[in-house]
Amino acid sequence: MAIFLVLVLLTLFNIWWERRVVARMQHRIGPNVNGPFGLLQSLADGVKLALKEDIIRRRPTRWSSCSPPSWP
């Protein structure tokens, strides 16, 4: 359990650090809205992903069910 916790924290720190570096390269401020220094941005992204709604058709046709997702 301790190893898992360390890996999760390292992943969150790496995501935060990458966002800071990319923001500096693009001459932006960076993630600073959620939490101190933007440390809770990854948590906000995870909550957003978990709460997204799936799009389910009421009556899917056979053609649309078999078509690849790249077709309009």
C-alpha cells in the first residue's frame, strides 16, 4: 500500500511539474487555479473525467453500431 501511495504522489507531482514546464515554454502562468500552486488540478481533471456522461442512442441502427468511430 505504501508503494502505491508513493507512486500516486510521484505521478501527481510529475504531472504538475510537466504543466509548469510547458506553461513556462509557452510563456503562460501555468496551473494556478485549483489549490495552492495548482496542485489540485489533477484531482479536478480526475473528477471531471469520472463525471462525464456517456452518449447512448435510444434506438441504434445496425449500420451505426458497426461503423467505425471516425465516420461522421
